[in-house]
Amino acid sequence: MSALLDISHIDMVFPTPSGDFTALKGVDLQIKKGEFVSLIGHSGCGKSTVLNVVAGLYQASKGGVILAGKEVTEPGPERAVVFQNHSLLPWLTAYQNVELAVEQVFGKTMSKPEKKDWIEHNLKLVHMDHAMYKRPNEISGGMKQRVGIARALAMQPEVLLMDEPFGALDALTRAHMQDSLMEIQNELNNTVIMITHDVDEAVLLSDRIVMMTNGPSATIGEILDVNLERPRDRLSLSKDANYNRLRSEVLTFLYEKQRKVDTSTKTA
């Protein structure tokens, strides 16, 4: 199967008062339709920069991004972003926040009843149909993130980009959100790229884990195939030898191999 998304040998250089800073060097990654890919690495390794290039918020200094045969040069609804902060407009209800995205993408192609059904459908997907007329200050942090995900899904994106979407949540809420995301991805077969610092989250959710080296000139250090059957149950996986092996491989890269990469780079 050919790649839906081709991140092709990108470099990202930022000008600074003391000279150019190379954030990314030679990042090359191909992602198939329906894949769930996590980017993991230490802070400052360029994970968010990769995501911003795919989102069209940054233009790569070298190389580029091809989505479904078209070059990415600017933001577009085919690439919806879910941030760590829910970014909901506080004066609008959950329904109205999702409605904004629907109007932007489908304002001229859907009738008013169709738009209403579509908004309610996406809120139901994230189990927020019971609170669709509540404002952000009337719902919990996890519920706000659910609305943010509903808003992104309502755009029918080809790729869902998630920048540590559950990082600010407590452990129990985070687990519920992860389970919901697995249900949604199983139902919709979304292509997802997610940034995370959480090793367990990466192994639980991903088809592949992309491990980044530290910056400057950060790049892909290793890619780990997560060959665990779906659907996945966190309680069963906690006792699964393959799950624990995969978890150990990510930890080994982050805390042993990464140190060797840093040392060899500094002495080269």
C-alpha cells in the first residue's frame, strides 16, 4: 500500500540573533492510511516542529510534505489539529464550537439539517452529546478535550494531528480518553500522528512509534513497529510479554541509546 502522507527528508532551520539554528535534519517518514503513529522523544527534540510542518504552519527549509499526492504548503481542513490546550471559545457551547468547524468546511455543501445531524453525530462519537449545550466553564478538562476532538473529526480530515492531547489531564481521565480515541480510530480508520511523552500511551495506541533524537539537528533515531492485536485492552496488555518488551525498547532508546547518540554527536 502506498503512503498517504510522505514526510520527505525535511530540514527545519530557524534564524536567530546568533546565527541559524537547525531544529530538524533529514526527517523522512511515510505513513499509510489508517495508521496511528506516535512521535516520542525528550523535550526539544523537534516533535512539535514536525507536526507544525505537516499542519502547514511551518514551511520546511529543505524537503517537503506530500499528502494524497499534493504538496502541503499551508494549513487546510484535511489536516485537523488537536492541541494540549482544548482551544475552545469560552462564550460558545460545545455544539457551537463544533459548528464553527462544520461551517468552515461544509458551510456551502451541507443543508442546515445535515449540519445539525453531523455536529450531533461527532459529539456523540466522543460521548459528549449529553453536554452539547454547555459552555467550556461548565464542563471538566477531559470533557473539553472531547469537544476539541469532536471539532477536529467534524472536519473529516485525512490526517488527525494531536499534540500531547491528554498531557494536562489526570491519570484516570487520560486513560478514559485513550480508550475513547482507540474506539474512534477503530470505527473511522483515521490516520493519526500524535506527539506524546508517555511511553505507555505510545505503546497502547500506536501502530508505529517514531523515536526522535535530541536537538539540535534532531532526526528520527528509530522506528518501532507495535505488533499488538486490536482492539487493545490496557489491563490485559499490562501482563502481556510482547507489550512489556515494546515498552522496554522505547525506554531503552530514550534513556540509554539516546545518551550514546548525544555523546557520539558531541565527539564527532
